[in-house]
Amino acid sequence: MSDLFFPITPQGPAEVDRPAPDRVLKGDPVFTSWTLEDRDGLYCGIWESTPGAWRVSYDEWEYCRILSGVSILTEDGGAPVTLRAGDSFVLRPGFRGIWEVVETTRKDFVIRL
């Protein structure tokens, strides 16, 4: 496999997690993540969540592309934004709000600390 190109598909062991209980607003969302790259403050991979809603708080940059499912992202004081397969967006440090997964959602992501 080349150092430049690698498949952007879940491979190997997955990490399973949940949001902190004090952040959960609805349901029992379960996160599954596959890390594809982790070096020098750069993290890339695939993330998936089952339905639920929780408070989010970002201290880093994150680029995301929704691969499947439906989620609603609402910034504190802002209007809800519905995200579907094909939608791409950037979350900036300081973003605060609510992430609601309506239908199990899978995204690829790049995080820069």
C-alpha cells in the first residue's frame, strides 16, 4: 500500500464509546470509530452513531462528510441544520451546540488539533 493512498473504509478494530451521560439529551447514542490516521495532531477516520441527541463542544477543527444517515446539528443560538449523505462541513474551535442523530449516521472526518 502506498503512503499517499489508502482506503477510506472501516478496517481493523473499532472503538465503541458513548457521549458523557451529562451531555445526553435524548436516547442512548453509541459511537463506533475507525481511526485511519493519527499523527502530529491530525486524526482521520470514520465515525458512526446510533440515534440520540447530545451536547457538543469543539476545541479543535473538524472537517466532516456525511456518508449515510440523517443528523441535525444546531449551534447554540442558531437554526437547526439537517445533514444527509453527501453533505460536507467544517466545525471550528469554539462551536457549541447539539448533535442529534435521527437515523444512524456515518461520516468520515479529519480533525486538526
